[in-house]
Amino acid sequence: MQPKTTLISHPFDMIVFGGRGDLARRKLIPALYHLDRERRLPDDGRIIAVSRGAMANDAFVKMMHDDCMTYSTNGSDVQFDEVSWGRFAQRLTYLGLDATDAKSYDGLAQLLKGREDVVRAFYLATAPDLFGPIAANLKALDLVTQPSRLVLEKPLGKDLASAHEINAAVAKAFAEPQTYRIDHYLGKETVQNLMVLRFANALFEPLWNRTHIDHVQISVAETVGVGGRWKYYNESGALRDMIQNHLLQLVCLTAMEPPSTLDADMIRDEKLKVLRALQPIYAADVAQATVRGQYRAGAIDGKAVPGYLEESDAEPQSNTETFVAIKIGIDNWRWAGVPFYVRTGKRLPARSSEIVVQFKTPPHSPYPASAGTIHPNKLVMRLQPDEGIRLIMLNKGRGPGELKLHQTALDLSFAETFGGRSPDAYERLLLDVIRGRPALFMRLDELEAAWRWTDGILQGWADTALAAKPYAAGSWGPNAAISLIERDGRTWHEDDI
Ligand code: BG6
């Protein structure tokens, strides 16, 4: 059966810099293929991959064909199909180009000529030090048209100063409304659903504040290590790689005030207010409020895996963190006194991302101690895998004997409820770029506010020489991450109900 379609009517040229790189091969081209397969792209839409070095177009198309077969099914039962591939392949062109050399842009300029009124999306899937030079070359060659957009991949800097520098450089060629900063977490179905859950239901919002919520936990756990990209990762670490962007965005969507419309700036204004209300964490606080960890050898799914310092390319003295846990405070009326505990790490026992909102226990219990503990209600939003929502509550166990309270869960699985394939985050984001919908992209002031807060921690770590504590691969991080929450009389959520 043909999938239901919403064909968009915006002719476009998408120019992917880094067109033979890992991101393009694993994510961008497969996402575009899927959009086309589901007939969501207009007929007049071209994809021009540019990268350093020559390659025959046929060879490039073949490489993409194989990549799409490998990466496009996103864990679902949707199969690659040659008929739709044949149509999609017509859109692809490969161009060898040295991004730093304006003279090598001739071929690109030729290809784009005569299509000045068509949406032109320059997608920079390259190292960030190329963002400024590419933007400058595009402008110098007059390739930045009115309907042009610039899409920037992370990392957008390594601190506020470098982020500022990159953004100032691209701003010389592209206006802010033309600049689309990707945080792929914002394209995930469940992340978008977080707003629907909060703002399209009357049930939760009245309880969504310090009067009823005890605390919030956000965990993004990965089983993978950093093998293969050690050098890049070692410069970054988990704080810059995951917290500064993905986890802070999840904090924002959980904590923000309801926007009055879905207008991109309305949403981003509300997120910005959260970022600006984050309690700063400086040198005096880092030992109490943050935990850094680094994985050692261990086992994942029963298979032995090396430690961070034993991965290929590793430098044995590295103190870079592969795990972070932070207790975050938000200084506003809604959240005063409600901690947000966030944690993320590589080589943890399971790949799972979830947001847990834990409510306060009832102020008084009429039940005798023998009925059991009054456990708090929890709303668990599972972002991946098994996307869904669980509401954990107490119920009476069956039977006429002594009354016993049982923890039970209302469980909504999106796969069962909606069926079909859960699209990859990049499908939504690429479509939004073509349509000109910036709501799911980070505005400059958001990015800078996130860096300002992150810089405080980075500086605090540097000033106090806070070491990354070792943890065994396959464990939930260093013991200090458990203490971080347990010394407040709370525990990390375990899905054991
Ligand atoms: C990327 C990070 O932004 O997100 C990676 O650079 C990380 O280190 C990845 O593995 C996680 O994304 P996802 O969608 O697999 O949760």
C-alpha cells in the first residue's frame, strides 16, 4: 500500500557540504530518500552533494543506494524499494569542491544558475571551522539568494566565545531568519509530542509546577562508546556533546511556559526564558552539583568492550568525560525548589532516553502501614527506544484480604497505538528547512544562553581540576552519580513495574 502523502509544493535545491561524510551517508540522504519514497518531496527538488575530491556521479549514486539500503529503514519493517530509489536517484548530483577555495565553486554556480527563485538550502555537514569560509564564499559568488537558507550542524562552537565567532562569521552572509541551527533531538517524534502532551491536554498542566511536582529526571543513555571518533570526542566530552544542546532542549520543553501560538519565535522565546533562568553552576558548586565520569573496560550485552583510554587513537592521559550527571535548578516561580536531575553517558547498560516527572506524595494517607508504601506518581516519557508514555500510580491489589497498595502503570506504546514507521528526526527537520519552518531550530540567543550556562560548569571544572571518575562499561556511571540524587532522598527511576 502506498503511504499517505502530503506533497509539498516548494521546488528546492539542497546543497549538502560534507556530502560524502558520515552524517550525509547515515542520516541526511537516507532521510531525503524516505521523504521521497513517501511522496513528500516536490518533483522539482534537487540534491547536490559537494565534498572535497572528485567522484563520478554514478559511483556516488551507487554509494548512496547502498547507504540507503543500510540506513533507511530506521528499525522498522519498511523495506528499501528500487522503484522509489530509481526516482530519487534522479535528484542526486555529486560535485567535487574545495570549500575554502572560491575558485572551485564554479561547477556549483553553473548548476544553480537560473534557479534564483527556488528554495536554496545550503546544509553544512562539515567541521565548524568551515562554516565561516563557506558562507563567505557563497556570498562572494552571489549564490545567496533571497529564498536561501543555511543549515548548521553541531558542534556550534566549544564555548560561548567560539560559538559567537562562528555565528558572527555566517551572519555576514545569511540573516538570522535564514539560519537553521540543527539540534536533531527537536526533530524526534516523542520530543515534539512532549509539547502536545503538555499543551493539548487539560490533565497535566494544572499539576505541572512546584506545588505538585517533586522533581524531574532526564536520562539519555547510550551503549555505544566513542570508538572511531575518539579525537573529535576527546575535544568535546559529554557536557558539550550532549548536555549543552540535546538535554538542555529537553529541559526547556519540559519546563517552558505554554506559548500562545506555535509561531517559531513564540516557542523559542519561551525556551529562552528557561535557559536564562537556569541557576548558574560555578567552581564553588561543581563538586556538589555535577559528576564527571569516564568509562573503563567492561561488558555490554555480555560482550567485553575496551575502556575509553584503550580505544583506537586514544591518548592515555585524557580526562575527558564520557558521562555527566548534573542537578539543575530553575529560578522562576513555576520551578523554584524543584530539581531537574540530568544524566547522559556512553557505554551504559541500555540505549534509552526518558524524561521522568515525579509528583509529590499525597499530603495525608488514610491507609495503614501494612497496606504498603505510598509511592509517588510518575509520568515517564520514553523518547527511545519503544517510544511511549507511562503513568505510574497506586492501585489496590485484588482480593478480599488485607488491603495492599500496588504500583501499576498505564502504558501507551506509540508503535502499538499509531502503527507504521517512526520517522527519523532528520526527515522532519529537512522537510521543515524546505518549507521554511524554523520552530524546531535553535535561535542564536538560545544557543548563546545555553553556552553561557555551560561555560560556567566548564570553567568550574577547570578551576577545581575536577577529575572524571571511572565507571565500568555496562554500569550506570560512577557511584557519585547515584549519590548526587540519593543525598537528596531520591533515586534514579528504574523501570521495574
Ligand atoms: C549526537 C552526539 O549529537 O547525538 C553523539 O554527537 C550521540 O555522540 C548522538 O551519540 C545521540 O543521538 P541519538 O539520536 O542516537 O540519541
